Amino acid sequence: MQLVTYRTSGSAEGRVGVVDGADVIDLAAVDVRHRNGAHDPLPASMLDLLRLEDAGMDRVRGLVAAAAGDADVRVPLSGAGICAPLTRPNSLRDFMLVEEHVLNSMGSVPDEWYEIPVYWKGNPDAVFGHGDVVPWPAYTEKLDYELEVGAVIGRRVRGVRVEEAGACIAGYTIFNDWSARDIQFREMRVGLGPGLGKDFATSLGPTLTTPDAIDITTARMRARVNGEVWSDGTLGAMRFSFAEVISHLSQEQTLHPGDVLGSGTIGRGCGLELDRWIAPGDVVELEVDGIGVLRNVAGSKRTAPAGVNPNEE
């Protein structure tokens, strides 16, 4: 099952739907027709739906079944304005779980990488969706994409064992960890960060695909720039599975529905590893079989006010 957040023509509010062939089933519309007072109204946002945990996903499946043959609760997928599935996630954490990417990016792999899953925290207020123009920060000359998968938490959980942690995943989405490489490298020489190098944009989408509909370790992943394939591969054997990551994280903190965990980039899954760099106006498409295509346009370079560019030496 593939869930989406979408907007109809002339509406600024997102709606939650399920992709069904060439259509999107409008879950709220089905709910109105079939609820008959038996339940509270379906939450309007994906985040609020996830906060219902398993009961919410069960309700979605029931609504999809009830929509069979009902043309009045469907909109053409081609006309739906697909947004990020979570327009404002509860939180963003991004890992580095693929050895080839670590080696290509750092030149060597620290011993600690094999011992613990390490992450940085992203900015949930700077999330972009399919079709959005991603702003080019004034402080960078080297804007980069990163081809990743994100696991979205669907249960409130703490202290979960690895054997049970996989069931905490509501679904998977494409995760484009946009990076301003020049400022990122300067920040991380201090031993902290990344900060400005990452916090300006993360793209998610186009769908939230439930775990029963995809094997993320074998799904083929591609990145295209202006139609040319730059990256092609799979997540393969991640050093730590998402179940291991969730168990590790939840030792002394609570994870919540709507938390997003990035896999880190696949091998040769970004311009840094290829020594190829996107330019303003480039169309960047990330594709993961079973999830879809996440398309963005790199925005125009802006001029920083004098004296405030953090990349000025």
C-alpha cells in the first residue's frame, strides 16, 4: 500500500490518500461516506494518522476496501498535487549505514562505524516534496543530492528489542538529504555538525510505502540529473538494519510516530562520490522501485549580504 499527502486544485490543505492504479483514493471522502458515526473523523494529516498507530493503519485498509468501485472518492493521480508524505515530520535523523558511501566520502572507515549506528539530526521545518524547487543556499557553491531511503516510525516505542523493532515501521519513503558540501566540510572540522550544510532542505516522497509492499534491501535505486543517470544501485547489506537502529535509538529515549530515520546514501549515490556537481535549474530525480520518483529542481543561486557568507575566508 502506498499512502500520499496531496493537494487538489485550488486547495492549500493537504489530504491523505492511497494510490490505487491511476487514481488516488481520498480517505477522508471514503470516511464521510462509510463512517456512520462509528468512529471519530479520520485525521486530516499523515502525522496525525500515524499517531493512531496500528489502529490508524487498520482503519486505512478498511477504507480502501470500502472504496472499491466508488468513483466519487477517487481523483486522477496525474492531477493530484503530491506533497511530502509528512509535510512536517515529528523528527528527522539521518544515518550512514552503507560502507561504500562512507569509504568514498571519508577515504577510510572509522572503527566506531562498525560498532554503533551514528546519526545527525535534521531540520523538520525545511521539508520539501515532489515537484518543489529546492532553494540554493547563498553560502554554497557545491549543492549535492543524496540517494537514500527513509523509514517512518508508526508506533510510540521505548526499549524495544531488535526482534520486535521492525514492526514499529509504518512505511518507507525516498529521502534526499540535500547537502551544501563546502560549508559542511568547514563545519565538521570543528567536530560538530553538520548544521548549515544540511538544515536548509530535505526532500521526502512521493509515497509512504508500507513494509509489506517493498524489500528495501533489494529495491533498485537511481538518481538522474536532467534525465541522465548519475547513481544506480541498492541499499544492499546495510551495516545495521532499520530494526537494529530503532532498538539502539530506543534504549533511553522514546521514539514517536512520524519520526523519520534516513538510511544514509547508497554507494556512489551522491555527486561528492562522483566528483560531479549539479547546477542551478537542474532537475534531480531520485527513484526507488516500489516507492516512486521524487523530483525536485535546484533553485537559483542567491547573493549573500556582504559580510555574512559563512564560506568567506
